[in-house]
Amino acid sequence: MHVAGTQVDVKDDDDTKDHARLFFDLGPSAADPVLRVIEPGETVRSPETHLLLKRGDLDQVIQTLHYHVRHYILPPIPSGRHSIVEANHRGYIVDHESEEGLKREIDIGSAVGADTFVVDAGWNGPEPNRWQKNAGDWHAGAWLPNDLNPVREYARKKGMLFGLWVEIESVGSAVKLRSEHPDWILTRNGEPVSSGRQLDFANPEVAAWAESEIARIIRKYDLDLFRIDYNNSVEEGGNRMKDGFLENTQWRHVEALYAIFDHLRKEFPNVIFQNCAGGGGRLDYGIMQRFQNTELSDWLRAPRGLKILNGMTWVLPPEILLRTFGTESSGLVEDGDLNLQLQTVMMSRPIFRGISPTLPELDPLLSKKIIDDVGLYKRTVYPIMTNSLVYHHTAVLPMMDPSPWVVLEYGAPDKTKEVVGLFRTSETGNPVYRFEPRGIDFSKNYGVHFENAGEIVEMSGAQLLQNGVPVRLDDNLTSELLVIEQK
């Protein structure tokens, strides 16, 4: 997609002085001479574009965008599919999957309050511990001799929904599909793209295979949730000669991908479709029209991960953004105290990965803290977050340079309650942040719950708006969670 814009200053004697005008053109673009060769009788629909014209401050613009996403982009959540807190197996048994290990992960997830269990990468293919090379062979590996059905039934016995990961657009070097169908691999100027790992969905035969494979997997495993991943980089995309023209294939590929999930959502209306792409590589509105929630980023470490959450909540509402707590990323345990790590995922949508090797080995203090916070999340935070008005108190943050605070406020539209995350992200700056809420009624009284301390301060809305409430965090990579409720 190509967007070009120019801001033009008007002449001093113009009655519109100090105003600006924006001129832009918008449309598909490609690295090749031809975007698309249209067959006789073929109908082509240009990609959808979302434009917002809004007079207001940044908070109002973001809130309008969120309303648009919630009401006109995101598909509805299937009836009866209450998936709020997930557990995912890629922690202690990553690349060493077994039925027993997966069941241990279900035990841990269930014990801390997760309502959904997802088997992620590592369940399929011909060779163990090589999930990237096994993409394309979507059958349980020999290391799961009973397949995944016993794992699914065990999760359901624990009262959990069951989900499964598939990277449908990829083909690894270890699978037969790659040698049996070399013409299915995406090429550019005759050379494989992304090390030959990318399938060419512009080929209708490939797209049809992918759709039938996903449908087969959903039926075979009776899935409650289907999780797609995408770990390739196609850069300029593929191309091919068509009717004497060199056509770029990206438009056709994306169009085919969208069509696949449009069909699947109609065929499986009770399945939750979850998006992931290298953690957060595809978060555009086009893809989100087909998925109920999405992984925000594989970058879990603070403070950068907090800044990613702060920035992405400009364009996507927080209740659909999945973030991970656990040991999947090395060094994560060193990045901030326990409150900061848990409250980071509580300001989005939690996934628990690798919090203990086994349930008996789960530290009692850690277990109690997670259970308490999951209870608070389900009972209070998530209901407020859903359809909340989001206020960015630290709106623009440098990604790589130090900045002292990340502060996010999620307020109920009726101004009765709010949840606020305050994160100290640098040793620089003032250790005291005076938080002034933006989503409350000055004429009402409120209780301000400091969740870390377990203390409540009662203040009038007028006091909160005029004076704010001071939050002191002396140490870097610490946090406080406030719940503000009308009395």
C-alpha cells in the first residue's frame, strides 16, 4: 500500500492562516511493473481503506478508532466461548513435547485460573524438536503416539477450552510437501522467497489446499480455538509472468488469505480465530476483520514491551492484545519485579507460559499471587477494559531511549470505574507520578484502590481531577495498579 502526503502552508494574507491542508493519494503499490493482470470477466475489489477525520485531542481520536475497530472490524466472539485467560505449552517443555508434558501444563494452567489451553508450535511433523522445519506436515508427530485427542479431552475435563497452533502459509525443509509440490513455493524472479519457506497463495491450488487443511484440523481435533502464525519475511513479495506481464503476487496472496478465513468463519461459527505473526507482525485492520484477538508481540521484556503495548493501543483496543507471563523468553525474570510482570499482562490479555516445570514445583507464594491477580483480572480488570475509553498519559515514548514512566488508563464509558497501570521504566525522572484521571465524573465520589498495598483512599471526583493522586515508585521496573470505583 502506498500513501503519499504533503502539508501545505497557506499565504499570510489568506483568511485560513495558521491552518494546514493535507493532500494525499492512496492505493496499492508493488515493486514490479504490474500490480495485477485481470482476466476477461474477472472482478477485482481494491483493498479496503479506513480513513478517520476527527476534530479532537489524541485521546478522543484513539477512542473513536477503538469504537470503529470494536463495532465495524472485529468479528463477534462466538456464543459461549468465554476465553479470557490462556495457558500455552511453550515454556519448560518447548521443543520437547509429550502427552505427559502437555497434561502437566494443563494442570498448571487450570490451577492458576486459565480458561483456555493452547498447544503451540512443536506438536506436528516428521522430526522432533524442529518445529520451523516441520511446517506443512499438519499431523501429530511420533512423539505424540496417541495424537492430541487425549490432551484435548484432559483440558476439557479441567473445564478449559482447547486451541491449536498452525503456521499454514509456511513449508519447512523437513516435510514431503516441499519436494512433492515445488511449484507451490513462492518465488521472485524465479528464486525462492524466504529461503523457500513461503507458500504461494496466489496459486489457487495452494489456497484451496490450505483452506481444506485448516478445516480438516478443526474438525479432527474439535477445536474451540484456532491459532494462526506467520514467521516469514517476503519483503517485495513474489512475482510471475502472466499473459506477457511481470505481475507481483502479494495482492492475490493477501486476497486469498482473507477469503480462506472468511469461508472458515462461516463454516465454523463457534471457533475462536486467533492471530499471531512472529508475535506481532500482522496487526492491520484487514487481518483483524477475520480474528477475534491477536498476539501483540513476542518481545516480552520490559521496558520495551511496555512501550509496545502503549503504542499499539493507539490503534487496537487492549482487550484483544495477548501478552505473555512466564519463562518463554530468557532473561524475562530479571526484567522488573513480580507486580510489574503480572500487571503488564493484566493491562492486556494474559497468556501463561512456563511458570513452573510441574504443579507440585510451583512456588506457593508465586501461585497465590498469580491466582489472586487472575481473579482480580477476571472480576474487575477485564470487564472494565472491554469497551473502555483508553487514555494515554505517556502517549509518545522513545522506543530505545530511557523514559521514566508508562501510564495507561482504561475507563468505563459511564465514568463509574477505571483501571490504571503505572509503570516505572527508567531510573531517570521523578519517582513520584501525580496521576490525574481523565475518565471520571467530577461531581461523584470515588474509592481509589492501590492494589499492591491493598489500601483504599476515598476522594471526590473534583479532588482527583484538580489534584490527582500521587503514586511513588522508587525503584526502576516496578509498577502500581489502581482500580478507581464510584461510591
